[in-house]
Amino acid sequence: MNYHLVLTRRCNLNCEYCHGGEENGPDTEVQYSLDDLARFIERDSDPQIMMYGGEPTIRIPQMMRVMDRFPNARFMLQTNALRLNLIPPDYVKRFHSILVSIDGREHVTDGYRSRGVYRRVLENVRWLRRVGYRGDIVARMAVSEQTDIYLDVRHLLDLEDPRFDHIHWQLNVIWDAEGNWTDFDGWVRDSYVPGISRLATEWVDRMEEEGVIEGIVPFLPLMYSLLTHRPSRLRCGSGLDTFAIHVDGRIGVCPISPDWDFSIVGDIYRTHPEELRDIMTVDEPCPSCEVYWICGGRCLFANKQRLWGESGFRKVCDTVKHLICDLKREVPRVRNLIGKGRLRKEDFNYPEYNNGCEIIP
Ligand code: SF4
Ligand code: SF4
């Protein structure tokens, strides 16, 4: 089972689309003991621990104690990377994947996140390479109205020093649209949709011309599903095999929703890991949707909560359907390359383990 371990609810940034830096007070910190946590985790035969916050790197000693206590667990990290270089190299190298928040070009990243963040993140990712980190470094973008998806993804893909192995993005469509968007519909129509189409076409062009499959996270597993016809369940795994351990020891289906009662499904004191499996699944309209087999339902939280209302939910679905449609169009070209032996189907099988990339933006 996969656990997002919330090391603190505090953050050292206060990004435009998140406001995590506003969390304060004693309730933001872990309230259970390491022994309490161990009694729960040790009942899981294959635990994966994903360090999460707030910002997990403001609690590095605690992170190290957890890593020491569970030597056989697999570890992932999601971080804004400002303090990444303060993790001792021996520990940082134990992460299977590190998801680093960066939103694309410098002015876009700094505009959302704070001045100077872009440069600091790149410096620390260079440090990560320098200390010999061999895992998967994923640039994780939050995408909002200032984003040009084509230019910002391209920018991150083209960086050479440091190089990111994969680029993933999430649309800023979970929380209230108020104040975040002035014209979501126009942005989707004029910027996002054409940008995705262009990225998808050029992604396959590059495969044809150079035999290179660029690490665009949402594209890889969707193309794999299209090639294999293997249906997918909710790709972020929430409620299925992926849970959050909140600072008070309650277990939730998703790390972002400790304050929503529906999302709490147990606690580390009384719940056995196996009781959690498949405890919550998406409701309609997903199971009846024509693309459910490949989308998987996008986001359990949005499916249950619908903070954008019914019509807002459908608008986001339209972006997903468009993405799937663009990739479907490219299937014959990809199949052709596989047929010629230039690529393998398995090249698209990403991620190896759920590393915190939700896959569907
Ligand atoms: S496109 Fe929308 S309705 Fe269809 S499965 Fe995905 S989230 Fe559900
Ligand atoms: S996609 Fe939705 S349900 Fe899944 S982890 Fe993200 S916010 Fe939670």
C-alpha cells in the first residue's frame, strides 16, 4: 500500500493556488509517536511511504527517523525543493522518485510561487545530480492561467542542466475558481487545448525522428493504455491502494483533504492496512463515462466534492477527453514504430510505482 505521510501541514512558501503557508498552530504538527506509526506500517507487507506536507523538508530530522525505522519500505518525496539540499545525501539517494514543484519558465514559476524560487529549485536539482542521485526526478507543475502549457512543458523538457527525467502537471481546478481564474473557458480553448495538441504531435515526431520518447507523464501511461487496451482504475490510487496519514494519525483517501469528513477512512491506531484497500471509489458520472476505462475517474476528491459545481466538473472532463483524443490520433504512428522494432510498448509503461504523479491533469 502507498501512504502519503504528512510530516507537517506547514509550508515555507505561500503559492498563489495553494496558500499552504497560511497553516499555523500546534495542529499542523505530527501528534503520534514513531512507535504508533510503526505498529500500523509493520502490518503492511509492502509499504511505500511518500513524504508529503505542507513542505516535508522543513521536518528533515523527522523524515530521517522514519526512513531509519522502516529500512525495507520504498520512499518517494514531493517537495518545493527550496531545502532539498539540506537532506543528507545518503538519505536523499534512498528516494525512488523525487517530485519537485516547478511550474515552467522562470516568470511563470516565480509569478505563482515567489520571486527567486525558479533559480533556487534548479540549483538544488543540480545539487541532487551532483551528489549522485540516480532515481527519477520529476518536474511537477501546477498549471493555471499564466501558464502556456506548450511553452512551459517544452521549457522544462529542454533544460539540460539540470535535466528532469519526467514532467508532470496538474490543472489548478480543485479549489474554488474564485480569484484563480478570470477566463478558464477562454484559456482552455485558446491556450491549453491547442498547446496539448501540439505537444502530442511533436512528442511522436521526436520518436520518429530520433527514437526518443520524452518523459511527458500524462502522455506515457495513457498511450500505454491505448496500445494495450488495458483498462485503468483511478490512476492516483486514492481510496484504492493509496492513502494519506494525516498529522493526527487519521487516515484519509487523499492528502489534500484532511478537513473533509468524507475522506477519513481510518486511523493508524485501530485500522489494519488491508481494511483500507478499495475502500472508496468514484461515483457517477465516471463509471458510465465513455472514457472511464482510460481516465479512471481523474480525481476522487473532485468526484466527491465538486467544488466547481456540476458544470465546472464537466468542463475539466472536456480537457481530459481532448487529451485522450489527441493521443488516440497518434496511436497509428506509435504502433508503426513499435512494429518496426524502433520502440517497445513497455517503454510507455510509467510509472514503475505510484510516485505521486496523478497522471490525469
Ligand atoms: S472524463 Fe470526467 S466523467 Fe469521464 S471518467 Fe474522467 S473524470 Fe469521470
Ligand atoms: S488526484 Fe484528486 S484524489 Fe487523487 S491524490 Fe490528487 S487530489 Fe487526491
